[in-house]
Amino acid sequence: MATRSMLVVMCCFALLESSLGAMKYVDLSHSLNSQTHHWPANKDFEQTVIANGTSPNGGWYANNDMSLGEHTGTHLDAPAHFAMNKDVFYASTIPVERLVRPLSIINLADKAVADRDYYATAHDILEWERRYGMIPRGGIVIFNYEWAKHWNSHDDIFGSNSFDPSTFHFPGVGLCAARVLAIRGVYGVGIDTPSMDYGQSEGSPVHKYLMERNVFFLELVGDMSALPDGGKGVTLMVGAMKIDGGTGGPVRLIAMFDDAE
């Protein structure tokens, strides 16, 4: 009996190993350093070395302090960033089950080539659904303008050589598209540009509309070129910092999918 039980356990481990072996993991985050982009209201990322060398006992010891704004690099916008009600989610209170969800990727790179101030429309979403199927309720949708290619240039990322938001030109999401996403019941919406509201928008209407409905945002998402078309079969894990009272924070985004499919 013991031998049979051991064989069953070994078979289960073999199946698990086989399943995991077929999985592919893609990092969708930009690294944090002194050159990392952030919204102008936030401070630059700073890393201060406390120790980096051989300790008195002869072993290696390294330790750093860091200082940064919540909305720096690839980051989360918690709903409390633009909404305030008794049930609003902060960075620390977004339920963990909302942070590991099926992913849909809507690529609108061609639209941004033609118009830097483009914003996604309801029609764009419906066209995507005609091809890939309905956006799953409780999923995460990321709009891919292929903006990661601009990462090494402030002027290209923000569409301006200034830090004045009124001069920014980059694509985003429109209010009509936001209404469709709310109807679909998504938990999160992401984009690879600096903000969900396009550069020349006024009053942050998409932030306000969706965050009042407890939808979190992911902004300055990294390169998505290694993912399946449309995000088919991809699960996204949002490694959000658990900050009490936080309106956001840097995230490590990990896309996972079966590479054998």
C-alpha cells in the first residue's frame, strides 16, 4: 500500500513538473534607477548605499536605502488615487485575488503612429472582441501602444522636452472606452504610456470614472512583444507593494502562459 501511495505521489509531482516546464514567464516591468520615468509631481528614484563590501567578520554585506514617489516606473494606481468612498481600495487593500487575473492585450500601436494624442475608443474594444472574444469579467486589460520602445527618452515617452503636463503628447484611453470596460466588469486596466488619460486630456476623466468603480490601473507597462497575440491564454500577476494608505506604488508584472500552445 505504501509503495502504491508513493507511486501516486511521484506521478503527481511528475505531472506538476511537466506542466510548469511548459509555462513561460515574461517580465512586463521597467527597472527602477535614477533615470526611471515618473509623473512630474513625484520625486526622482534615489538609492543610497549603506553598506557594500566586506563586513568586520570577513563576510560580504550589502544594504541600501531607497526613496521614490508612488507613481514611478511601472506602477499601480490604486482606486484611492482619484476616488474616495468607504469601500475604495488602497494599495494595501486591493484583494489579492484581483491581482492574479486573465489578461487581454489591445494593441493600438498603429493608431499612435498616426496620432500621438490618440485615445482608445469603445469601437476599438468592440473590434478587439470580434476577433478574440468577450473580455472576461474580472480580467485585466492592457492597452499596448508599443511605447516601451521610447523608454530611454523622456522627450519620446512624454512627447515633450518639458516636465509641464500641459505640454505632454502621448496616447491613452478615452471615456467611452472606460465605460465599456466598466460594463465588462474588469478589475484592472493597464497601459504602456505614462497615464491612462492621454497627454492632452484635461481633468483626468478616465481615472475618476473607473477608480470610482474600484478599478486599479497599471501604467508605464513594459515590452509586451513576447506575449501571445491579444494576450490569449495569458495570466497576469501584479506584484503590488502593500502600502497602507497608499495611492499606488511600483509593481513587478509577471505574465504567465503555456508556451506549448
